[in-house]
Amino acid sequence: MCLAVPGRVLDIGEKDGTRMATVDFGGVQKEVCLEYLPDLRVGEYAIVHVGFALQRLDEESARQTLELFAELGMLQEEFGDPWEQAAEAGGEPWPFADEPAAAAPRGEVTP
């Protein structure tokens, strides 16, 4: 399922002539196109669908929605590792769960 998820704009830049932002979705950061919301600023919230910011959202509504999605497991479904999800859907445990690198947040390396 593909959700429209609220996220907070962390920074804004340009990539190949397109206005882009790094957006935080409750701990997961993704690059998002801002062409539909050209006046969106750092610190504001937007509803994002398939990599495009579509609508500005107030902070309280964004937080409530993210909390609800997290409770329902929808953030993991949207942003989780598809290979891990496939293993779990097939009734198998994720074989790499005990490895040190699996415990590290993305982008970090464990010794």
C-alpha cells in the first residue's frame, strides 16, 4: 500500500533544477520534490505521496497522523525493509536480525 504520509521539512535545496527537500517522517528521512508546494519552508509539515509534497499540514495534525500510523504498523509497512517484510509475510524470521549491522541505524556502521 502507498500512503500519503506527513513529514517535517529539514532542509531545502535544488537538484537538477528541481526544488527538493529532506523530509523527516517520524525518524525516517527521505528526499522529496517540492514543486507542487514552492513556498514550503524548513520546519513546516507537508503530506507526501510517492516522493511529492502535496499539501501543507499543521504540526499537531502531522504528529497525530504519524502516531496513528505508527500504532497501526503502517510506517513500517511504508518505510521498512521490503526484504524483511517479505520474509515475515512468508512466515520466516528475518535471518539477519542477530547481526550487529542490522541493529545499527541506517547510515551507521558498527565495529
